[in-house]
Amino acid sequence: MVTGKKTTTRKTTTTRTAPQAPKAADPEVVVNETPQITEPELKKKELIEMVVARSGIKKRDAKPVIEAMLAVLGETIADGRELNLAPMGKLKITRMKKTTKAHVITTRLRRNEPSKIDPVDPLAQAAE
């Protein structure tokens, strides 16, 4: 009598794991800060005086340039365009609403942290 061996084959399965992603940096914690208003709002007259004091040019020369710049900025925002003006920052329009008395534009301004190095005054006189 011949006895035969019964052989069985067993399927082996391998478990594959997803490749490990590099460990992410710790998330940045954003703190909502409520601005502390310490001074009254800046008006155009005071802005012109500050620009004249900082630049050293005459008020009669600075005033039309500042007024033209404010008009261009106002028209640009009213058109819904974003602004990216260093060092002021990036201004993004988040919502626009037209009422009977006004056109309300809600914006978000993102500014980079000031650098630790003293910035060079662009209006400073060159050394002679």
C-alpha cells in the first residue's frame, strides 16, 4: 500500500504599511490680539505733516503727491484689487457690501514681523 503525502500550500500575505511621512514641525500657535487704541485716528493733515517731517521736502510738494496716492489706493480697493505694498503689508479684501449711504469694504491686512536689523532710511542723505 502506497501512502501518499498530501501537501498543502499556504498563501502568505504581507502587510504593507504606508510610508512614514516626515515628522511635521510643531504647529504655530496664533493668538488673537485685541488692538489697544492709544491714540486718535490718523487724519490726512497729520499724515502730510509726518511725511514732510520724515522726508524733508516742502509741504506744497508733498501734499499733491500724498493726495494722489490716497486716491489711487482708494480706487484700487474699491475695484476689489488686493494690495501688496511693503512695508505696509498685504491687504486682502474679504467682503464688499453696498448700502444706501456707503460702500462697506472689509479687509484683512497681513504684515511681516519687523526685522531685528535697523532698516536703512530710504530718504536718508548719501554720505559725502
